[in-house]
Amino acid sequence: MDCEILNKISKGTLMEHLDIVYIEASEGHIVAKMPVDVRTFQPMKRLHGGATMALAESVGSAGSVMLVDISKFAVLGVEISGSHVATTSENEVFGIGTIIHRGATQHVWEIRVEDKTGKLISLCRLTNRIVPLKK
């Protein structure tokens, strides 16, 4: 699965509403960008922490989708945490996901949310359950 497919299956979802676009994908690594604008601002016109978490979960979930046969398994986010260490009001941010545990039934991802200069905005961790689809 590549970025073109991930972006296509994101149509009509939160990812489309927030304009999250996958721009790089390989096994165990994925990058998406999200604008910092009226869709993702908090009242002080800075990046909203909830939008940041939505980006992080989208990145980690898409990364797991790339690692499983989606005709046989569902990917379900079961836990997410994040430490917001900075904020931004500039253009866009990038979610950079790296798998840190790839088990048969569980994946754990670290997602760094950075601005265009590479400044760390948030450090997130997502745990996904890999669940067999019922036949």
C-alpha cells in the first residue's frame, strides 16, 4: 500500500476534513502533513492539541494498515498519549511515524509532530490492536 491509496481511502473521513495528506510511506515508517489553519486552530490561533492528536493517530493507524492484510484484519487504535512541548501557528506540521513494536496482535508507534524546520511540537505514542475480521 502506498500514499496514493492511503489518501484515496481517507476521502470522506476526518483525515479529509483536516486535510491530512500522506506524503511518504515505507514498511514501519510513515509521514503525513496537516495544515495549521482555521480547521486546526485553537481560539488563540495556534495549533490545537486535539488536532495534533488526530494527526498522530491517523499516521500510526495508517502505518499499521500498511503492515497487515486488511482483507483479514482490522486496525483499531486502543491507546494514544502525547506530550505537547511547543506550539505553532505556521503553515503546516508533519507527523512522522516509526513503529517501535510490531507484534502479531499489537503495534506500537512513536509519532513525532514537527514544524517545517524540524522543531518538535509533540511527541506521541499510539497502540493499535490487530483484530481478525469475523468471517
